[in-house]
Amino acid sequence: MRQLSPARRRELKARAHALDPVVRIGEAGLSPTVLAEIDRGLKSHELIKVRVNGADRPGREAILEEICGQTGAQPVQHIGKILVVFRENPEPSPGSG
């Protein structure tokens, strides 16, 4: 998957600013259920925030890499406990067209 251009990343960061996290990862870590929820969020919204509780910075970096590897998403931003990921949805949304 190709990297996001700096301009596209800036645009996505600006869009993500107003978003609330749609998924929270707790002490149990990144389970298949949590990955499925992230995948659903990406299908619905393309750009989502994920809050990671109970992990240090290297742990959050590893979780971000795992999310992107498992879902085909691209990392946009990692600030504190918040991860922002993007996956373009090639399918038109229902009702459009």
C-alpha cells in the first residue's frame, strides 16, 4: 500500500481533529473482536480515532502497526493515547449515485 502524501496526511489530521474515538483498546490489548470493530469503523467512516489505554508509547506504536497490518489501514497520527488511522473505502456508500 502506498504511503500518504504529506498534503493528504495534513488534510486527514485536520479532518480527524473533530472526531471522537470510535474504539477503545483496554488492558486486554488488541483482540480479534477489537480488530473487527476497527474494521467496521473504517468501512463506515474511512478515518477513525482509536484510544489505547494501558500501554506505553512503544506498546501503542506496536498496536498501531498491528492495526494497519491487519486492516490495510494507513497510520495518520499518534498523539498520546490516540491513534488516527485511515483506509479509503472504494465502494460507494449505499444510496449514493
